[in-house]
Amino acid sequence: MGQHATRFKRPDPRRAVKRDGERLARREKSNRHFWRSLSVIGMVGWPIAIGSAGGAWIGRVLDQRYDSGIHFTLMIMSVGLLLGCLAAWRTVVQKND
């Protein structure tokens, strides 16, 4: 019982810190990363915003036309939001490939 059948090798923390430091030093030091991140946020945010706002606008027009309260507004805005989220998800998946 004194010996373990399997031993787990723990990583050397000094080696891990050194490796991470070298990675950080090799990383590109420019504002390109910031602008690239900002462009991804824009590509993700605009479909959601346009889908929601467009759905709300179309729903409001239909509610005024058929005097139905806010039923069309809520339904079509929800559909626009869902489609915007799907478009944003698709953009993120394509950007990661």
C-alpha cells in the first residue's frame, strides 16, 4: 500500500511561467488586435440590432394597420432577434475557421 500504481507527473511551474512569458514576448505588439476585435464586435452586433429594430418596426406597422395592440410587434421583433443572433453566430463560426 505504500506505492502507488500510477503516478501523475505535475508540470514544473517555473517552466510554465517561462513558456508563458516567451509567448507573451512573441505576441504582436500593435493596435491591430484591438481593431480586429472591434470589427468582430461590429459584425456580431449589427445583425442583432438590425434584426430586432427591423422586426419591431415591421410589427408596429402591422399593429397599427390591424389595430392589434402590440402582438405583431412582439412576435416579429422576437423573430428578428432570433434571426440576428443566428446570423451573428454564423459570423463568429466563420471567423474562427
